Amino acid sequence: IRESLQVVRSRDPHIHRMPFLDAGHKLGGKKEGGGGSDYHALGAMEVICSSMAKTLQTALHPPDWLQGNYMAVRYEDLVVEPIKTLRQVYGFVNLAVSPEMEKFALNMTSGPGYSSKPFVVSARNATQALSAWRTALSYQQIKQVEEYCHQPMALLGYERVGSPEEVKDLSRTLLRKPRL
């Protein structure tokens, strides 16, 4: 809550905050927007997604000083193609990737480990984390995130879900080529 409050303090007071959609959520409560934790978490999400949208819009139409000096990297690309993505990032800053760094990237994204905490990064099969949100969040919560974050999601190539069944169908990717 403390971190969310810090982010919320920077929130634009003119932006309308939607109420928390999942009333059955353990944090849902009587206040507008759910319980105190949810209300602040939603405010933080609103601020973060708005800021990210502005940053990505700048990257799409960069001023002269930014052209060629900015690279967007999606976590999913790093997990699905770790060596290719790592080489692209290193190439962008004119460095060569060492074999040790490639080994580290492979270990961090496709290692044998397993974590019961889906968003904890460790030496494990990171493909678990790619779809953790699809099993950890309710359909209503996912729609809430999409509502707040639709602009950066569209720019980064994340598709919106159409139904609860689509969310649970892990064989269907919700990624497309990013616009950046």
C-alpha cells in the first residue's frame, strides 16, 4: 500500500477513477473502488499506465535527440527468444554478448527451477510467468487492467481478451508485433 500511495500522489486529479470491478475479490470492500488497498493499487496502475503511454507515444514520434537512442524490450520477447533479444539489446548499445551472459540469460528464462510465486524472477522456466496473470487474475480484474492500460498495451502489441474462455486458453498467444 505504501508504494501505491507514493505513486497515487502523483496522479492527475482530473482523471476519473473507475471502481474496482471484482466485488468478490478478497480486498474488495465498501469504499468506492473497493477496499483501501485496491483503491490505491488502482490509482497506482492508472498513474503508471498513463505515464507509460506518454513515454511510448514519445518513442513512436521521437524528437531529434531521441531518434536512435531508445529501444523498447518486452519481457515476453526476452523469455521466448532470450539469446536473440539479448543480442539485439547489446547490439543496440554496440556491445558483444559474452557466452557467460548468454548462459545466464538462458538459465534465468528456461532454467529447471520452479517457483510457487508466479511473478518472482529466479533461475527457472520463465514461461510460467508469461501467463501467470491468466490464471491468477479474474476476468473482471483483467478487463480492469485493460481499461486503464489499453494505450500502452496496444503500442506494445498486447491484445485484449474477449472472453473468460480466451483468458484460460493458454495455447492462444495474446501477443502481436509491437508498434515500436
